[in-house]
Amino acid sequence: MIDINELKFDEKGLIPAIVVDAISKQVLTLAYMNKESLEISMEKGLTCFWSRSRNELWLKGETSGNYQHIVSITADCDKDALVVMVEPDGPACHTGAVSCFENPLWESEERKEFSLQALMKLIEGRKSEKKEGSYTTYLFEKGIDKILKKVGEESTEVIIAGKADDKAETIYEISDLAYHVMVLMIQMGISLEDIHKELASRHVIDHKVKQEKMTK
């Protein structure tokens, strides 16, 4: 861990802070902190910035309720910029958008970005818009029993591939299983954030169990 006094604030006493969703890894906003706002952020575990337009401290969410709970703060190699990983209570942008970065400028056709969040959004769209000929829409139309049957079938395929020690086939089957589990999640109103929080809570429990064993 570095000391706050090692950071290099600019001539106005500010340092840029790139705020990123700790779960989705989506860049939420770019804001600025001074030493006081950074100290408040670390003390409260909530993002606090310096508003350049209002020339005052700004605790994100104080008026909107959209607090950003800090997971970690990391400085770059030059110690003149920060990445702040957060778990947000709501939208980061004043427009009501999840992220301030909502205006695509250019995208490579060969290297399109993939994310589980984008896949979940696509699957959710197939449920709400009922695209003709879509296998995903077909699953939603058939309902929970069909979805659960497919989850069971794909689980079996993963077991068979794993037992055969076939890595490539196991990767393929796990991907099929993951997709069908995500369909189930959308059907039941379960988000990736719900799973993330559950796994995070189990990590804490596991850590405590290990500590208890070590002290005995």
C-alpha cells in the first residue's frame, strides 16, 4: 500500500479518478479528487469528489441516493491518476444513465467487446421482444420446465466431457451450460450482481473458516 502523500496532485491540487463498476468492470465516470475529498472517500468508503464547476466537495449520492461504495482505490505507475472500483447504488451519470460513457464513437468489427452483462441484456431482450426464429425466445415461450430440462441436460454433458478428460469439449459444454443457466436467471429475475454478492459472501465465510482452523 502506498501513502496518500506519495500521490501527485496537479497545480490545482486535483487528481483524476476513473470510477469503475467492480462487478461489471464498466467505466462509470471520470471525476476529480483533491486530498481532502480522497481522505473523506477512504474514511467513509464512499466516493467524494471535488466539483470543479461548483468549486466545492461533492459526496456522490448525497442528494440523489446513488452512492458509490468503494471496493478499492489504485494509483497508476506515475501516481498521478486513480482507478476507483465501486459498487454503485444507482446510475453514475446526472442524465440517469448507468455510465457517463454512453456515446459510441468507433468500434472494431473484428474485435467487438464481449461481456457477460451484454449477453444477459441480449437474452433479456429475446424474452421481452420475442424475436421470431430465436432459440432463446423459444426457451422462454416453452417456460420454466423446458429451461430447467436444458440446464439438466447440459450439466450432464459437462460431467461426461469432464470424465473423459476432454478439455476442449468440457469448455464447449460449460459454455452451453452457462448460457442456459443465464436463461434461467432471466426467467427468474436473477441478476449477475445477485450471484456476485452471494459468491462474495461465501468467500468471507470461507476465509473465516480457514482462520478458525489455523488458530486451533
